Amino acid sequence: MDEMEWTTRHPKAEDLRVGLLSWAGTYLTFEAYKNTVTTTAKSLGRKQTWELLVSNEHEAQAVIRLKSLQGLYLLCEADGTVSYGRPKNSHHGCFLLRFHRNGKWTLQCIISGRYLESDGEDVFCNSQVLSAYHMWTPRPALHVHVTLYSPVYHSYARADHTVGRIWVDAAVPCLEECGFLLHFQDGCYHLETSTHHFLSHVDRLVAQTSPQTAFHMQVRPGGLVALCDGEGGSLYPHGAHMLLGLGSNPMKGQEWFILQHFPTWVSLRSKARKFISVIYDAEVCAASEQLTPMSLFQFECDCENPILQLRSANGYYLAQRRHKSVMADGHPMESDTFFRVHWNCGKIILQSSNGRFLTTAANGLLMASATIPSPNEELGIRFANRPFLVLRGRYGYVGSSSEHDLIQCNMDEPDCIHLLPCRQGIYHFQAQGGSFWSITSFGSFRPWGKFALNFCIELHGSNLLTVLAPNGFYIRADRSGTLMADSEDVTKECIWEF
């Protein structure tokens, strides 16, 4: 069977969300309890996140509405005031969005022709004469762990640490080298690789951030971004080997990338500790003791219910076929590719659409034949493309700072939690300095422990997880900003985007 051409997924709602920074460096914020809009917040949170609803886009402009996470809209009234609610007619709440060459946006009310502006605190639409006060800097609101996909070349950016370069040549984003951290500092972006190096203006990877690693970002609806040096140069692939570097003459949209959340790839092991792999083009077997590219599967799971699809590197999905066999020849919307996932102490049991559980036959083939699950049906699961986690909860990212003794969960910039696997589903959490996470008697955490502790990870969506701490409680985000492990049940505060 031929390989299916790898297709990137369509942008999701979270890919189209942005924060808007005013000239004063503060974010456009909806205050639901006051029914007002302000620009007083200095960090990007849920109240500062807006979804772009595009009704018409053409080159350097688009007609849009801004929708908050609560489902209400930014509205400009006839007297110039700006409110927050539901549109009264087809033009109410519509803005003409213009993209400027410096990466800024302006939003002009369709009805009045006045520009959205801020005085540093309040927001209004009074002036029809454009000025610096009307400029807004868009910041993508998706998680900072991303992939860069070139729609022109149908390939992903990949860091090559052996030569200190980035190439745009990966057909499938299953390697950790295809993931990048997008750091936002002082209005610019720094692109960090999985080994914590940064892309510089001279096309090399360097160890530290500096003005030479700072890029301006052009943002377009639909998750499209371009990274520029502010002096006329843009990042795009060069030459036959697709080296990512600065240049001033991109052709046919070469400089545009689709920014998407870094996908989750996992490996699965049977009770006999053999990797589940695709062999002979489509058969699925637990036979290999070595991890190979055909032992990797993209974990695609709906956060609303425990339904899982596993996508192989050949582009096809695992599917339950005739005679209860499991084959890697399924298509995205095919019902036989959906499996119900059951978690048990960091391991998973998969149930097919026929109600049977996946098990390994005597010849190693994966079959949907077990009527009652047992330890033989448990599969060990491990991250295949993530040497570290970056966690984001309801109040911000998980990280530490010099101002706090304890690990916080409301940070604008995250810490990387390095993963040291010890058993299937069980990891040690290592802080950036090489020390380990330690837990206090109150269920809070410090980042300078001397001994490794066991943390159990369970996936609750394509990019969502829970963590069971060493004290037997789930880790949750506390409104105070302190990370806590004191929840007996999985609540919304226990769900972490990674």
C-alpha cells in the first residue's frame, strides 16, 4: 500500500485567537462583570484573548468581528464608546482590519469609520484620523509550543543541531526537532528549539537570546505568520536544502507559515515490552524491541469524550477491520478508526467500535478480540516527541520566578519541565537548572529538590493532560497563582494544555 500524502489539519478556533497590545503595552481586555472593555492588563490571559471571525479578506485588509472566550463581541457604538455584548445588526461590531508593514494592526469601525484606540486604560472609537494611538500589536494566543508549516512547500521546519541550522524539509512533524517555543519579549519573538537554542539573524542557532535573535511577527487571520528582522528581511526557505534564513526577495508567499500547536506523538508497548509498529505497509504488530519511525503514532483525542484516533507516520489511521484485525489503513472520518480509551495508572486500554478490547495475539498482531480487559490488554504509553513539557492552565503558564519561593501557575512566560521517564506513564519532573521538583506538606511545589519524585501523566485530549502528584492528588491551578496538588477529582483546574 502506498503512503498517504501527509495533510496538515485545518486551523482550529484556538489557532485564530489573538491578544491585542495597545501602544502602551497593555492588552485589550473584556471585563464581563462590568460589561466594559479596558487596556489595563499587562499579561495575556483568558480575558485578553479574542477570536477573529473573518467575513471578507483581501490582501492587506479584512472585515472581522472580535469574539471573546465567553461568546460576546467587541462593539463600537454611535457615540464612540466601546462595549461588550451581542451585535444588534449585520454591521454592528464589524471592523475593517488593516495590516501594516511594521506588523501592527488598525481596527476601523465599519459603521462610523472611526478607529479603535486606547489612552492606556479606556478604549473608545472617536477619531477618523489615523495615529500611533490606533496601532495594535497582535500576539497569537495559542500555546507557545508550536510547529511552523510552510503551505507553499507542504513541509515543516526542523532544527538540525548537528550543524546549528533550521531546515524546512520535514514531511511529518513527528520528531521533537519540529517543535519550537515562541517567546514573546518586548514586542519581539525569539524562536527556541527543543535543545534550547535560538535562531539568529545570521541563520545560525545560538545559545542565548539577544537583539540578534529577536524577530518581528506579521500575523494574518487563519494562523498565518511571517517573521521579520524589522529592516526589510523575512525568514523563508532558501536553496535546494530549504535552509530557513533571512532574505529580502521571497517568492509566491514563501515567507508565510501556518502556526499550529505542536502535535502529540506517542509510542505504545505491549505487556511483553514490544513496540506496537506498522509492518508490511499496513499490518499492526507488537514485535519490535527497537523504536522506529513506524512505531510512532499521533495522538488525536477529543477533550469532550475519551475517543481516540491514532495516526501512523504513513499518514493512515489505525482501524478495526474484518476478522477483528487492526490495520493502519484508515481515513480520518472513518468510524472504525475511533477507539475508546481507558486509563489505568499511566497505561491505556483501547476499545474498538465493535465493543472488543485491543490485545496482542500469539503471533504479535494487534487484534480487537478481548471481551473483558485484563493486564494483557494494557498498553504502555510514552511521549515520543517531547523531552519536556510546557504547561498552561486556566490562569497562565506554570513557571518559577525570583519573586516567589513556590512554583506558580499564572506566569506569562513558562518554564520547561524536563521529563525523565522511569516507567510507562510515570515521569520524573526536572527543573531547568537540573534539580528536581519537590513537594511540600501543603501540596505546593519548589523547583530545587535533590531527589526525583514520581508523577503520573494521563492524556485527556490531543494536547491536554492531567498530572497525579506523588502525594496521590491531582495537580491543579489555584486562583492565588500557586500550583497545588490537593484535588481528589479531575476538575477544570486540573486540566493542563501542553
